[in-house]
Amino acid sequence: MDRRQFLTTSLAMLAAPVVVKAQPAPVVGFLNGASAALSESYVRAYRQGLEEMRYVEGRNVTIDFRWADGQYARLPSLAEELVRRGVNVIAATSTPTGLPAKRATTTIPIVFVTGSDPVEQGLVSSLSRPGGNLTGATTLAVGLGQKRLELIHAAAPKASVIGLLVNPTGPNLTSVMREAQSAMRALGLTLHVVKASTVEELETVFAGLRTARVDALVIGTDTFYNSQSARLAALTVRHAVPAIYQYRDFTAAGGLMSYGGSITDAYRVAGLYTGRVLNGEKPADLPVQQSTKAEFYINVKAATKLGLTMPQAVLLRADELIE
């Protein structure tokens, strides 16, 4: 090659545009024990947290959703699907999802949302120093069982037998039972435990409440019950039993009362933490965030149907009175 050809070729190479291959958007695997239809507000809160970290779904991050629809047995295989796909982060966004996700991978970062104690569950070694590949956010849930009992007793002061509905296959069974038994001893009331883990069992349990002389009902914290909020509310109306649950969905659907932690706030924090992990931070270095916000809702129409006169002191404590 002569000097003229060399210069021509070199100039052409310098003038040619540099093609930079775009990096693919990171993928978040969103694993949840409930259903998409019942989790819209929680997903919105999660996306909000991501967006606060400048991650917008469809623009610079992809979210791959996996829903168990209340069927816990599906969670291990759903978690394994996300691992096989090679997602960048797994968002384990309901109490039963954390352990299946943890068993599925020790390398992919996991951000959880739970209403239980994550140390007691075995998700992390401590709240301040999670260790391993997991961190996340907790809501006030199981720890509010005593307060729910107190509120339902205030609403139905003549109740002497209070039922406790629990899922015998759920991860919160031991904590819910322990809390309820302690609270009932303090109140001097009789506790009647009923169990249901399927829709068919729910129907049977409610049909038998009158025979068991149950005057009021506390619904134990459980992801399956979250997915059945509307059905549970309808059953309490049909069988005329005052009841309290954890989330507003139950009260909005016609149930009497709900008292629990703000789960939407916990999902927003999980979105924030997911963004921080995508930015390179390690779950082991991110302390588990504990939400301390509780929300109390009363359906006054349901109270009227049940023939209850709600004490003014209870009404004044409510965050919202649903007509």
C-alpha cells in the first residue's frame, strides 16, 4: 500500500461512525403468591419505587411477573423458572415467596416483602446485617393480631366466643396462633380456632360458625386469604358474623373492619431496593426496612347490617369510614 492509499484508508476509518451495541435492559423477576387482579395497587407502588431510582418498566427495565394465584405449591417451580431465565433480581413480594426464592438461588439478589419476621422465617441472619443474597421490607402484620382482637371485641362487646380463622398450610400459622392465644387470655375470652386452606373449606367453616356459637371472627394473616378478600367479606355478610382482617380490600368488599400495616409502602420500598441492587449495591449491605405505619378501616354499612353500634372512640380511630 503506497502512502496515498494509506492516508485515504486511515481517513475513511476515522470518519466512519462508531457503532455502540446497546446493552439489554435488566430483567426483574416479580414473584408473588397472590393474583395479578388483586395486586394492582401493590404493583403500582413497586413501580413507583423503581421509578424513584430512575428505572421505568418498558424503557430501561423489564419486569417478568410470576403469579401463584394463592397456590403455594407452585412457588418453588415459579422461582426456578426465573432463575433459569437468568433475571438480574428476584422480587419475592409476599410472605410465602421468600423461602422458595432463597432455595432456588444463592447468587441472584432477592428483595422480599413480608408481614412476618424475616429472621424467624430464616430469610436473613439479622435485620441490620442481612448477609447472603436477600434483603427487603417488612409490614406490620402478624404482630398486630392482639390489636385486631381488641378492635373486634370493642365493636362486638357482647361477644364471649371469638373465632380465629387460620390456614393450616400457611407460613404464619405458628405466629398467628401464639399471638391470638396470648391476647385472648388477656381479654378473658374464649378462642375457637377454625382452619381452611381452600375455597371449599372456607364455605364449610363459615357454615359451622353458628353451631360453634362464634360471636365474632378474626381472620388470620395469610396470602391465600389475601387472594380471597372479596369472598371472605361476602361470607361474613351471608353468615352475619362481625369480622376483622388485615387489609382494606376486605373492608372495601363489605367486611366490617381491617387493621394492618401499609403494604403499599412496603412494596414501594422493595422497588427502591430493587433499583439500588440494579445500580450495583449488594443485598447483604442493605438493612431490612421495617414499616411502622398501620391503617384502620371500618365499613359502616356492614356495621348497620350486623346491627352493631360502633363506639365513637373506635370510629374516631379509623383512617377511613367506608360507606
